[in-house]
Amino acid sequence: MPMFRSPAPSLTRRGLLAAGGALGLGAALAACGDEKSGSGGAGTAAKGGPSGPWSFKDDRGTTVKLDKVPANIVAFTGVGAALHDYGVQVKGVFGPTTTKDGKPDVQAGDMDVSKVTVLGNSWGQFNIEKYASLAPDVLISTMFDDAGTLWYVPEESKKKIAQLAPSVGISVYDRQLTQPLQRMWALAESLGGDMKAAKAVDAKKRFEEAAGRLRAAAKAKPDIRVMAGSASDQLFYVSGTHLSIDLEYFKALGVNFVEPPESAKKRGGGWYESLSWENVDKYRADIIMMDDRSSAIQPADISKGTWRKLPAVRAGQVIGRSPEPILSYDKCVPLLTELAAALEKAKKVR
């Protein structure tokens, strides 16, 4: 995950990324098996649902083996949204799911949030009693480091949570967007998703077409500089492309990004540089991509005069960015097309 996560008072690595009962054990967890990475041993999906036995080797190198394909799935909200796009429904979620007014959070995608049990809606929240009551077969989350830390699973209660069901981790650390997209596809398929359905096939095709469009737009406008930012009340964060699955992929397609200096990256944990609002004009940028998560202040709500004076803002060349993309091809297509469209019509402003 290579980028600033959300404005939080604590400047710890996980804090910055996020700010934004003994009721019996679940199915057994078997560590590292012989299966090829990414293989899912689920039975084929049928009208009555997939059959078992089931196994899946995750990005920690851990293989989860169950007697049957998981039916009671609990997942990080964004993972649940991705699986939903492939026809796999989860029973419970944790992570940003609803906004303050009760509407679905951007990370919930197309899930009907009224039909899932929300175990926690913000960083540090995870109701273990509710989790146990779901009789979970498996817990699935993403991982934003190389230590196998499951995203939004609280550090202080992770051992209790792990006793109730095995877990699967999909890495979004130090790789381009296409790799975790492929892994989520494989996971969904193993869980009974119909990957030959027109919706899934079409989404994958549209993603490839959108990638081609972005590559062409970047090639045609090599001098247009793009800055990835996130806003809090006190600070403006500039994300470097290093480690960020979306920005690394866009960069590989030819997009010219503002990159904080190495010294700033090291101070900021490798993903961003924090600037006071007085210094928000430090970098020359023709397009600004702004963090769309509910933990960040959105462009329309930024009242800082220094923000409004930025050339890209004055030119109307500000678009959204999803630092935690929902890992389905359908949800990632707009990420590519919006940036491509912005590049196609962008003008140099500095």
C-alpha cells in the first residue's frame, strides 16, 4: 500500500495508514502446503453452490484447508465489495462500511450494507462477540506490509480473532495493481464465483482497454505532471509512487508523477510527504489526484486559500483517487479511465 492512508493524530506507520470471548474454534488452519501459489481447490460452482473440499494458498505462503468451500465468509469491507462483484457474498465485514449519514462508504462498492453484519466501521473496531456469532469459516483481508499484517484486524485482539477461524491475506504491498487483481480473481473463483459470467469477462476486457487508453494518453502528454494528495485539517500529504499498487501501475503505464524526495519518503514511512497548508504549493503539478476515502477531506470541502490558489485547482484539473482500490476489474476500470480522460484534456498550468 504505498501511500498515505488517512489523517490521524498518531504518526505511526499503521496509524497513518488507517486514520484515515471463547466461543469455540472455527475450521483448522494448515500452514504452507504444496499447492501452487494462488491455487484454490474449491469444488466447482453449481446451482446449489460450490462443493468442497477447499484450499487456498494466500500471499503469506499459508494454505488454508477446509472440508468444504467456506459459506460464512467475513472480510475487510473492500474485499467483501470485490468478492460481491464476482457473485461471492460475505456475511460480515470490518472496516469503513457506512458514512456518518448511514450511506455506504466508498469502500463498500455495490454491496448492500444492510445485509451484512458490520463488526467495526473504523480503525481499531472489531466486535469479537459478533464475529463469533457468525460462526465464521474464514476471514479475508488485504495486507499492506511484508509482515503479513491483516488490514483492519486490531493488533491487540488478533490472537483471539485468529482462534475463531483461519484467515486469508491478499497482498497489496510493493506490487502493481494487476497482481492483486489477479489474486482476488483466483480467490473468488475458488469460493464459487462464476468467472465465466458475462459481467466478469466484460469487466476484465474493459480494464485491459482502459489500460491501453491510459498508456496512450500518458504517451501523448509526457510533460503533464500528476500529484497524488490527501487532505486533513492540518496537513496535506503528497504520495510517492513507491509501494502503492495504483500509482506504481499508472507509472508503469507512463504517467509522469510528482515524487517526494528520498529524505521525505524515509521520514514518512516510504509513501508520502506531509506539508503544511502554507507549503502546499511546494510541487509543480498540472493534475492533482485526491484521496476519495471518507477519512480524508474531499476537494469541495477544502477551505484553505492556499489550496484554491493552486494552478491545477484553478484550472479544474483535480480528480479522485482510490488509495485502497476495490480489487475487482469492474471497480478498477474507472480509476484508469478518469485519469486517462484528465490527461487527454489536461493543459500545462505551470
